[in-house]
Amino acid sequence: MFDTPQFVTGPFTSRRVFLPDREYGLALDALVKGCSDVLVLSSDRRKVLLGRRKVEPQPDWWFIGGRSRPGDTTTAAAARNVQRELGLELSESRFDVVANYSMVWSYREQAPTTNGTADLSTIHRVCLTKAEEDNGVTLDPKEYHESQWWDIDDVLAQADRFHPCLRSSLKALKAKCAYEALEDAVQNNNDDDVLEKSRSFVKAMQEAKCKESSVKVLFDAENSRYLRQSDGDEEQ
């Protein structure tokens, strides 16, 4: 729970291979790509840094992150993606796993754009120090319109404004925090506190659990609204 362990069988050497656009497009048609995305948290852990992307497959508010490379641990890929996107060189040990998701998109940036793409994404948490937070971040203007610190509870309260997967990951983050509080209570041998923290953890896990194995999402780009489609019916 809350991890993505890697098992390396035999010797393995990672190879950097560049695929021309046509070959990369064919690879996207044939394969599910692995991504390491990150919930970048403020020093007080109350806010999350999101980027409003320009490019497909998610041209809206989204995680910081991107593709993994063969042989990467998910945390190594997360650290590299944060360095590339934010210019912050952070130790891999500062990243930990929050949740894993399967994502399927109707569109992609590479031609043919309407073929879409599919990802398996591991979502991580990294907490910035006050100095790192105050120093500011700069995102690639070719990929992002802007970045903004959002109050986590505000994101969770706006069901139609943020992608359901993004909101689901923040619920999983709250469950992870509740589990860590329970661990502390167990280590302190406080039975009353363990009981209280156990209830909080189970409640947080129930709230974080997806009720459907495949959540159908519709995006109204004109109004920047998300709708969830269940059994043929649309609902917020």
C-alpha cells in the first residue's frame, strides 16, 4: 500500500533511444506508457502546485510530471521530471508514492492526434521547504499557460473544475496522511489514539476508493468543466 516496488530480474542496462515522430506515434498506438507524476506540496502541506497545460492529452490543470524511462524506479523518474519541469534538483528519497492510476485519453499531441494514448501513472508526493517554495518555480512556456498554488480542500470541493483523477489522488493523499498518523499512534502505544486514528484512516480510505473500475470522464473545454459519465448518464 502506498508504494510501487520494483523487481529487477537479472542484469539490466537502460538504453536511451530516440524515436522519430512516426515511430513514436506507432508506439503510442501499441503500448501503454509509464508515467511518474507528482503532487508538489507547500511547506505547510496545505497547498498543491498545479500547472495549466497547453498540450494534449490534458490541456488543463494537472500534475507536475511525465514519462518514465526503462529501468527507472518511479521515484527516480519523479525526481527527474520535477527537475526538468520546475528546475528543482531534489533527492529521490524525498518522493514517496501516493497512488497508481490507469489513464486513457481520446487525444494526444503526436499525430494522428485523435488516436489518443494510454498511461499507467504512479502519483508521488514531495513537500518543498519554505525556501524552495519562496524561491518560486518556472514552467516551460511551450507546455504551460501558468502555474498556481491551490488549497487542497478547494480542489476537492470543486468536482466539476478539476479532473476526477487529480481529485482522486488528493483523496488518496489524505488517506496516506491518515495512515501515517495511525503509525505514529501505534508506535506511541496510545490505545485510545490508535482507535481514533484507525477510524480516521478507514474513513479516509473509503473516501479515496473509486466506486467504479472505469470512470468515464467528459471535458467541456469551452467552460472548463468536467462531467463524469456513468452507465450512459452524465453526472457531475
